[in-house]
Amino acid sequence: MDHTLACFWNLPWTLLLLYLPPQEVHGFFPNFWSRAMTAAWGSITHQDMTEEAILNVTLRLFMEMPHPEKKRIREEDFKDRTLLADDLFAAFYGPEVSAKRFRGAIAQVANANAAMDFLNTTRDDPVLHFDSELIHSANAWLLQARKEVLQAVRSEQYSIARERLGQLLHSLQDFYSHSNWVELGNQQIHPDLVRPGWEIKSIAEAGIRTCRDCSDWTCKGNLLEGLTAKRLLTTGYYGTQPEKPLGKCSHGGKLDGSSHREPRGGINKDSSSWIFSPHHYLHSKAAVLAQDASTHFLETLRRQIGSKQFMRLLDISPATGLSFVVDTTGSMGEEINAAKLQALHIIRQRRGTLQEPDFYLLVPFHDPGFGPVHKTSDPEEFHKIFDDISPLGGGDEPEMCLSALQLALQNSPPYSEIFVFTDASAKDAHLKNSVEALIREQKCKVTFLITEDPSRTRVKRETLAPDRFSLYISLAHSSGGQIIFTDNENIKRMVEIVGESTISTVTLFRHQKGSIFSHKGSRKRTKKQATPLEHHRFWIDSMVEKVVVTIQGAIQDFSIINPKGISHATASTTQSSLATVQSIGGIYRVFLSSSVLAGEWTLALQPRGHYSVHIQGQSTFDFLYYFAVPVDGPHPGFFMMNSLPREGLPTYLVVMAMGLNRSKSGSIQLQAVSLEGKKGSLGELKLQGTNRSALFTAELPQDLLANSSFSVVLRGMDSEGQKVERAAPQVDTAVGSLLELSRDTPVFPGKPVSVAWKLTNLGSSKLYNLEVSCVPPFPVTISSSRHHLGRNQTATGQISMTVPNATAPGSVITITLQANLLHPAGDSTFAHIHLLVMPQTTVPMSSPPHCNVTWVDSSCGPVKRVCQIQRWTATLRILDEAGVRWVQEEWGTVVPHQADGLAESVTYSSDCCLQQAKLMVTNLLGEKYWCHIAAPPPVSGKGATMLTDGAGVLASAATDALCWWLILTAFMAAYWLR
């Protein structure tokens, strides 16, 4: 086709591209919502395969482990039924044990898996999805991800390990959907994938054609017979990054632009829909192999790290950890001793039982110091560490409490409860928003035990602000924890609440009237006339036991009345058949009898001033939840948001319920969720079931989210028509900004680190100031800090630092980015990224990276004045065992690279004025090296010929210039039309 005509022919397509969604690679559909968005109901998703693999390996683990009651778990007991986490836990641990943490760990792995299709840094990378024949690099990435999982487990950084595990499983699963492994007739998983020391061989090289043209939606027989004969592996190309070479297969599907260029069609098996998957008829076979490969990897991992570590990795235990944050100033002697005694009591009481803590954590603080973090899974080691803690000098207010709490949150697993002992206010109150963000991210409860005794050596109390503990009150409330105000005499009794914390603890009711910690003796009884009775109603359902009511503040009397109108306890009660009442320094703790009557209870109070009420119980019926945004396009599905919902984005609440079938009165039918604000309900939302057991969704109306704080309450009915409800402990607030942090290469001691950040404003125009911090406090810099963004505008940049040489492998660097609103005023937005420091490779690669020039073509002649219209081209073959991330010219321009069997090739072209070039290669480990290429020397006597050729090149260049001018004009016109 004539060059000029081709330019005009492509012009309409250029205009059309402006309105197409951004390029994304494609894999198995991400999660359960994908089926609804695509109507591909028979499709098996990444979530399905990941959850099923984890449950299968857990079943095998339980079959091999000694049973607590010497029973035997058999595989046939679960045959022909859907494996569920609740059922596995009930079979092994008993029906009274909650699988909440296990469900949360599975969800973290599955959501990290699905996020590979949504995140900007992962969705377009062909290496992470086994696309574009980058099989060698993709397997190199899998091997590196495996190393990071193992390092994180060895360092007891299980949350980081779960994130990386989910990402690894995603890429592993994509191999079976994106390659021709199934089409080659294989019925077993690939034996050499993610296997150290083994290489994926028999990969189709760059010059080998792999597909024939297919104009139908279903492409049967479009793979060339030569691949089968030689048992060569190939994968499809998607979009234009990189461009599909001549004769190569496309990924395929309605949104793959490369599938419209010959050879048309594609080979993906992502779904059962012919609209999205040309090889949809092989979807089930690919999914079975992908799940088998996931199960095999997890089983191999379990054998390598041991069953105990594997259980900690996936929280396959009913136990929780024990976390203390302790003020160590001179006035804290009694509190430190009380905490030590309680920790020792828990260690001795729970040793060898199902409730034995699976980790112990201690963070001391004073002023100006805090830390270090003491974390271990060995109870004897923890006891020794705690025993060495003693009160230091000092005694002045305030202390570095929030800095220590922040460290504890960063090192505690999700759903932990952290106990803070102090008698001083926070010197580092500026960390409040950051700590709250971590609480929401980790779903942790924080309980404060505060002693305030005038006889202490602290400064005189009349010089201190009466509301100095209001910050702790706020953090306890937003986390779902408690705040206990006691004194030196009673701390040893009040510290017993630490031993009451279990994963089965549920909050039934809480109320606070005023600040019970205002300084002027609000808890003291006075001769002031009592106020009228106040009534609080709360619901106890048939799934609840071990109910504890805690009342503190200025209370003259109270009465707890059951649904039949019978009083169970009053302020004067000490022991009865219905309840036990403890009075500890003005704090009442009521323990209801085990046979609690289901129904609406009443707490009648006669207050003299401010007070608080906290009611909790034990129950296997509970729930977890997260917020998610539906994502359309090549990766339809739910993108889980790690923290708060965002204003301006269509948002869903995803609810994972536990214990629905363990009610004494039959199964529970969930109906709705209620969003409860400070002044009452913001609205009730009907729950929609999914095709997955105990998983529900509800769409959040945007008008309910605007400028509102709320907690989530789950409501339903048992089989007898009795109401059941559970309240989430944490408080959520919708925010109008989205802040993201990402890093795509490992972190090593002594090496520079670059973290990409992205800030999106979802609402009206805002002015931001960005602040970055690092724990440990290594020097960090940010590329730019102040940004003015309009609606839906985005700013991006880099955070840079160098990891000190002495940094120990296995340690974690936490970078926090805070986006402060300068105008209009508002709450800050936070993002955290946890970087695992990897050990430097001590064993050199069997084959060091090298570059070979395999082909050079040149029209360069000896006449320099025409060098601009003469060109030379070279093809470079790069062999790097770590896999190639990208190739750049000396001045930074990225040069496309493509797969070439076990290597990758780059085609570089330049005019003849510059006849040498250096290309910077960055591999998947972040290592960089130079590759040198040069034009061949001009042949003597070729100048006249090159002048003639140059005239042709000039004419072609003029045509190109006209073409590009037209395309640019079209782009500008389309921009203004939009």
C-alpha cells in the first residue's frame, strides 16, 4: 500500500483509540464479581482457585496433625461437598472456635491475587501475566517472588508473605490460561515452573510463527502444527506493549487490539465466554491445571517451612497474639509489674492449649525514646524480655506513646488487640491520623489501661489539661477497643481484661456520655442529687455466651434486666446464679451466667455525671468486611480497597460472614447491613448473596458516605425468627482522595530504593501537601510535595532512599505517605508500604547477563552532511537469568524489547550522525548494566549511492512529516471535541 495512503487509512483508527479504555493484559477473571459483570457464570476465577487450593492444603494439614481430642480427620468426610473454612475449623478445633483470622488470611491472599489485574503497576506488565512469550522472565519473577515469601516467613512478616503469595499464585495460574500448555495435550502441571535450579525450555523463538489467522470468536486449530511437533511453548500478545510480531499469536478477546491484526483471533482460556476467550472451550481444563499448580506450590511450601510456620502464615489457628505497649518511665513500676504478671499467667494458663498465643509482642516507650519492637513466638523468650523491662528515670509528662503504638500496629497481624499501659498523655499527638489509618488497615483493637494516681512522682495534676486523655479515648473508640481508667491500687485486678481477649470476642453494645476522664474527679461519688434513670437497650442472640458488661464513671446505681423483666445484677450485687459483679475502684464489671437468655436486654443507669458502657461476648457468628470498587474493561471484577471508602467512586461493601450454620436454633439468614453514625442510623442496605458461601455485597449510596463517620452493623434472623446482629468494632469515614504506593523490584542492603506514588483527587479542587516518613528513620526524599488538583486529576512521583549497608535481611522498612489538605481544610489521607529487605545473592548466576548483536543493517555512507537522512539498525539479544524489566537509551528513552526463546531481543535504530549507542538494561532484580552497539563502518565508494538513497529517504521523511502532522491535528481536534 502507498505510504501516504496508509497514513490516511490509519487516521480514523487513531481517532478511535482516543476513546478506547487503556491497555491492560488479561488473565483468568479476578474474583466472584467478574462472573456477574460478564455473564460468564461458568467461569472459574483467580479467587476460586486460590481459596480452593488453600482449603485443600489445610485439609491435608489437619489430616496429618494430632487432633486435640484424638479424633481423625478424613478426606472422605468432605467428599462431594464444597470445602469451607468454617467447616474445616469446626471439624478439627470444634464448633465453638471461630475461623475469623483464617478467613481473613485467605481473603488477603485472594485479594492480593486479584489486585494484579487492577493495580497500575501490575495490570499492564506482560511478565507478571505470562504474556508476549516472556515465559523465561515470568518464571524468573516467580522464583524471585518465592524467595521473598520464604524470607518473609523466616522473618515472621506473615502479612507481607501473604501479599506476595497471592501475587505469585496469580502469575502461576495465568501460565495455564495464556500459554499453549493445555493445547499441547498436557494433563499434568508443568514440572519446572517456579522450581529452583530448573529452566523452562522449548520456548518458541522470535522468528518462529505460532498462529494462523482466525476470523471467528471461537478459534479452534489456530495454533500451528509445528508447535505440537516440536513441543514448543508460546503465549499470546496483548495490545501494543510490546507489539505483536509477524506470525505470533494474540491473547484474544473483544478488547485485545492485537487480535485484529493478522494472525487474528487468540489463544486465551481465561473464561467460559467466547466473547472474552477464543479458546473458551478449554477453560475448564486450564483452570483445573492452574488450581492443581497452586495446590502443589502451597503443599511444597508447607513441606519446606514446616507445618507450624505454614499455620502462622495463613492464621490456621484459633489463637491470637499477645501485644503490649508499655510506658517505662519511673512512675510506672506497678503497671509494669501488673503487665508482667498477667503475661506470665496467660503463658502458663494457655501453654499447650488451642488458645496458646501464636506470637508475643512488646514495645516500650518513654520520653524521648520508644522501641525497639520485641516480637517472638517463643513464650519463654518473651517472658525473659518482659522480665528485663524496668521503670526508668523521669516522671514528667508527656511521653512518646503514639510512636510506640505505631510500631506495634506495623508489627502486629490483622485483627489483633493491643494493650497500652501508661499514666501520661501523648507527646506525639501529631501521629493520631497515621495511627488511625493503621488501625483501619490492620483492623486492630487498641485498649488503653490508664492509671492516674495523685501520689505518683509525675508533675502536679492541677497543672495538666483535664482533657489530656481525649486522644486515647478517640483511638480506643475508633478501633473498637476499651479505655480503662484505674489507679495504682487496682491495676493488678483490671489487667485481667487482657486475658479475656480472644478472636471470638464480639462487641454487643457501647456508649459513652461525656469524657469520663475529665480531671476534676468525675468518677467520685458526691452528695449531688442523682439524675433520672437512663435506659440503654442491647440485643443478645442465641449465638452469644460469656457476656461481660463494663461500666465506669460517675454511677450511683444500675440494673441489668433480661428480656423477661428479671434483674440479673445491680451495683450492690456481688454473686448470684445469674451474674457475678466486680467493683474495682469505681469500675463495675458484670459477668452474666453462661445460660444467657436471647432477646432484648435493658441496662438502667442512675448516673451522677459522665460515664461509659462497653458490653462484649464470645461468639463464632461474626463477620469481616471490606470496601470494593467494580472495575470494568478487560479485568472486570471487584478491586478491594485496603482502607476507607472513597467519595465519588461507586463503592460496594463486601461482607464475609462466619458461623452462619452454628446457631443453637438453626442456621442464620442475613438480611441487611446498617451504617450507624454518631447520631443514629445513616441508612440500612439490603444484602445481596453471591455464588460463594457466606459472601454478601451491598452497594453504598454516595449521599450516605459524604462527610460521615460510621460503623457497620450486620443484621439477620435465626431459624426461630429471632433477630441477630453484629457490629464491626472499627469506625470508617469516606475520604475524597486516593493515595497509592508501589514498588516493583526487590530491596537490598546498600542499594537505592524508589517507590512510586500516585495521588488522585476524586472531588472538587484541592490543594495538597505531601509528607513522607520512614520507619526505621532512614533519610527519604519525595520528588514533589505540593499539588493543586482538580476533580479526577492525578499527580505522580517518586519517593527515594538508600538502604544502609548494615540493614539486616528480613527486616522491614515502612514508608508512610501523608497527603495533607491545605485548602479546603480536611482530614489527611495516608498510604503505607512495607518493604522487605532481601539478602544479597551470594551465589553468582550460572550464566552472567550478556548482550550479543545478532543483526545489523546500515545505509550509512562517508558523506557526513547527509547523515540525518541515513539510518542504521541493530538487533541485540540479551540473555539474563533474572529476566529483563526494561531497556533504555542513554538519555532515558525506553526501547521496546520482546521475547526470543530463553533470551530477549531489542531492535535499535538511529540516524547515521550517531553511530554508537549505549543501552541500559534493568533486570527484574533491579540490577542495571550497559549493552554497547555500533553501526558498521561505511563502505568506501558508497557515498553517491547513499546520496541517491538519501533522496528517497528525504521523500519518505516528508511523507512521514505530513502524516504525523495530520495525526497530531486529529488528536488535538478529538481532545477539544471531548
